[in-house]
Amino acid sequence: MLYITGDTHGDHEIFNERRLGQLKKGDDLIITGDFGFIWDNSNEEIKTLKKLSKKKFNILFVEGAHENYELLSRYEETDLYGGKARKIASNIYCLKRGEVYTIDGKTVLALGGGMPPYADEDDDMGSLPTDEELEYAVANIQKLRRRVDIIITHEAPASVKRLIDRGATINDLNIFLDTVLHNTVFGKWYFGSLHQDRAVSDRLICVFEEVYKA
């Protein structure tokens, strides 16, 4: 089965909480950004990753606004569910921007990256997808005839972000995601940057602490 939850921010206790007790061997958990366990490559971090690698389920994540992007880029790229991903451990993968995967019989578009809600794009924080990554996402959407079962992003479409938080900063990725919103047929869209558990509609879901079964 496929499950989705929000930012973990390097808090390994989350993976011991009751809310994840429903996950079984072979299940997949997607985290909507700010994974936080690839940060400083310290001995403590390495030990934590080893503990997570012993989990019975797979841990997948898209990049958020607070990541060590340079460190993440060092991990080997490998095939995963019909797409490409960076392999962190035997059961931990970073989903590449714009890639489409087939998980539990569902097509999943992943598009990580983002900025803190109130950050200026000139700040030394966050990471937005490049033009090439956005073009790759568009090409993959078109291959699917603009139909995808699940969309996983850290950021929200601009109109949705402002609906939830009128004061939040809108960046180029939010605007791009608005275009995807209005030109793609999808089943569910999960995003985590706003740190709320809120269903904007039956298809658009802001996720933080809840665990959703896809």
C-alpha cells in the first residue's frame, strides 16, 4: 500500500509513533519534503539513517525547502518504480523532480523543491526546480495524456497557497504548479510546505502530521 505524510524535519521519533504503525512490510511512505535526515553527515545522522534502513516499509521523499541539496546530490541515482531516484539506503529514496513513478498500481508525479513560506527568492534558503526540471515534468505529464493519479509536491499551487495563507510569499514554482493544477486531470494532490493538515478540497490536501492512505 501507498501512504503519504508531511515534513519530518529530521525527527526520527516520528517513525516510532503509533500513526505509522499501520504500515506493513513492502508498503511505501512518501514524505512531502523537508525529510531532514540528510543534513550534516554526522555520526549521529549516519546512525539514525541505519535505524531507518531497518524499517519494514520503504521511505520515499521529495525535496523540501530545508535540505542539504549538495549532500543529497552525492547519492547514487538508480531505477525505482519506473523512474529515477537517489538511493539513500536499501529502503530510502529521494524522488527526483519531475519524475513519474508507478507505485501500488498508481501513477505518481513527484516535483520537490521549494522556498520557506515567507522567504525572498534571493535568500540563501530553499531550492526551486530548474527550467530543465520543469520541462521534464511537463513532458512526463504529456506522456500520460495529462492524467495522473497522484501528485506529490512540497510547494502548493499559487492559488491554493494564498487560499490557505494570504500572507505567504508566491514564488515561480507556485505559479508553475497553478498551471499544472488547471491543465492536468489528477486524483489526489498532496503538498506539505504549509505545515497544516487541511483538505482544501477532496483532491487537494495539505498534509503535515496526518498519514493518508492513497
